[in-house]
Amino acid sequence: MLLFGGATLLLSFTDSDNDNSVYEDVLLIDYNSETDWNDCVKKGSSEWGGGCLNYGFSEDKYTVNLVNTCNNDVDLMSCVQRTNDQWSCFYRMDMQQSDTLRAYACQGNGKYLKWVREAGDIKTKFPSRKEVNEQY
């Protein structure tokens, strides 16, 4: 997990020998925030396989469902890594409690990242997809 101006990042890895096991590494750097907004968004579930527009059904599709578990609204950016090491990124603004973001890659490798900030906090910038691809 990396902090981008108050947002946090979670790295998640799936054990290739056991598709049901996911390992998450977290690093929190908190500069001026009293609230760790990353704690508000939890992985509700993840799954392999499913339909994709350009691929039809793909066993390589990886989907992660991220849920806001806090009473506060949050903005969320999540990226799922494809097998070519590039990232597909998704956004959900003003997520209320229990709202879910489904992020996926049609040809995924089981890794995802997330950045969370207080809803409407335009001072805290999410990285661009280019920055995500260059840095991760």
C-alpha cells in the first residue's frame, strides 16, 4: 500500500498454485490524515472466470469486489493487472456504505491495487493509469 497525498495503495497477490489464496501486503505512510481511508474499503470477494466482451468466456478473467465498510463516503480507484503486466483501472466516486466496485481484467493475473480518499477530496489526486503502469 502506498500513500498518494493521503490516498493509500494495497498490493494483492494470488498464489498461482492455489487460486483460492490471496496474499495482501500493506504499507501505510500517513502524512497529515487522522483517518486512514484505506481501512474503509475491504475486499468483499474475488473470482476467476466469466464473460468478457472481446473474449467471450474466459477462465483467466479475474474480478475483485471492493466494498465501502465505513459510514463515511469515499472515492475509490482500483486497478487489476492483466497477464501482459498492464493495468485496467476503475473508479467509483461518492461510494456510500456497502457500495461495491467490481474491478476486473479479462486476462488477469490475480493482482490488484486500490487507492482510497475521502469523497470529494480533490486535493488528494489519484495516479494516472500511465503512472500506475510505470510504477507497478
